[in-house]
Amino acid sequence: MSEITKEKIITKFEKLINEGKSILQSSGWNGIRYQRHPSDVDYHRWKTEAQNLLKRVCGENSEHFIQIKRFSESTDLNTNSYYFKDCFGIIQAAYNDFREDFLFDIKSKIRAELHDDFLSQAEYLLSEGYVQAAASLAGAVLEDALRRMCDQKEIVYNEETKIDLLNVSLAKADVYEKLTQKEITAKADIRNNADHGHFGKVKKDDVEDMVKWIRRFISENLK
């Protein structure tokens, strides 16, 4: 599984920006004109890496990706390294927006990666016989997912609010049906029993179903 983290994204942006500055410097770019155009090899390699990064970070419908994609789709733009400076400007703009938290899609991607990672950890704990720990971890993932759903729907909640109240708020807002609300309540009960040491009420089969259900619920409801 690929790991998408803010630190890795920043590192990749900065690597491309530093390489871009070096290419511009070696080409004698003074902000107005080149002494010589960047090499075609540098242009295509750098542009390909930049386009791939923007696709993953910003999404295919983002303005940043659409702009840099033009330089690959057009034969004239794709074969003329003069436009390296323009591609470099797009990467700089995307990097600035990312650092200033104007790229919202990546937050969802990071959160989805974390949810998947924690649920995988819960599955591993189950396989090793740590049923209660798996239930507690899966419940924490569900609670965080409900918080994110409230954020997306602009539903106000207290930071101390737990699953039950988040669940009620989302159901009242018709985010999902009563049947889903009841299912979440049941999952919350399993988590609470695990957290409070009522181990006799926490069954392995129930926790296995819980993890599978939460994974499916997040996939279907959290965008």
C-alpha cells in the first residue's frame, strides 16, 4: 500500500522545485529570457514527474493538473522546452497552495490512507488473538470517520463528542438511513465493551464483521 503523507508530498515538491531552479539557472533564465533553452531530456523528465505529482495530490479535475497537462497534450507545447518556465510556475503555485492548506482533496486522501492502515492493523490484531484491542482500534476509526462526515456536512459538534452523538447528528441530517444508524450503534457498543474491559461481551466473529463493515461504510460514505 502506498503511503501518502504530508511530509513526503512536501519533500517531493521541494525536490522538483530545487531541480527546476537548477535547470533554469543552468539555462541562464533571468526571469525574462533564456540564454539557451533547457534540454529536451530535462524538460520531459521534469514535466512528467511534476504532472504525476499534481495528479496524485491535486486530482485530475484540479486547475493545477489541468494547466500542466496542457503541456503534454499539445504537440507544440510538449516538444518545446521553452515552456519549462511555465511548468515550473505551476508547480510553485501548487506547492504554495498545498503549504497554505488550499488543496483540500489531499487531506481526504491522507485520511483515507490512515483509516485503511488502522483497519489493517485491527485485522492483524484479530489474527493474533487480540480481539479487544482490534475492537477498540476499529471503533476509533469509525469515530474519526463520523467526525470527518460531520465536517463535510458542516454539522457542528463538540470535540469531546463520541460515536453515539455523532451518529445521532448525522442521522438527523439525513446523511444516512436509520438502519445504518442502528448498525453504528451496535458497533459502538462493541467498542465500548472492549474499552471498559467487558471482554466476555466482545466476540471475535463480531469484531471481524465490525472491521469489514466499517471498511465498507467508509468506502461508501466518506469522500
